[in-house]
Amino acid sequence: MTCLNGCSRPLVARRLCGRCYDRAHHVGRHIDFARVTHAQGDVLAEWELLRQYGFSRRQVAERLHMTLPTVERACCRARHTTRRKPNG
């Protein structure tokens, strides 16, 4: 995934690369780019589905527009939350 401004650098925040994000933040325009959020259960469900289809861990993260460590933490939190909910 590349920056929304069209440059080929990797994403850092709000689907912008580091340079474009810094520039937008400096002039107060970073708020024009929406934050990307995902529900915990959705990330875990997407992770499990794509892994079943043979996607690598890194490919799943790229498809979700997230870094691999971020996806792994989100899945860990979702699994933990699911285990703690009472049945019923």
C-alpha cells in the first residue's frame, strides 16, 4: 500500500507516509486524512479467513493496511477478550 499523496513510500499513519504525514501535521492538515480503525473481532475474523486461503502473515497485514505487529496485537487482544466473555 502506498501513500494517499501518491508517493511510493510505505505508510506510517492515516494512510500517509512519514514525510507526507509530517508535512500535513506541521500545517494542521493531517486531520483531513481519516484515521483507519478496525473492530477487534473483524481483524481476527479477517486474519483467520485469509490465513485459511493461504495468505502469509505479512500479506494479511498489508491487506488490512496495518503493520504485522499491529495486526498480531489486535488478534491477541481479540482472542483474550473472546475468552473472557461469559457464555450465555
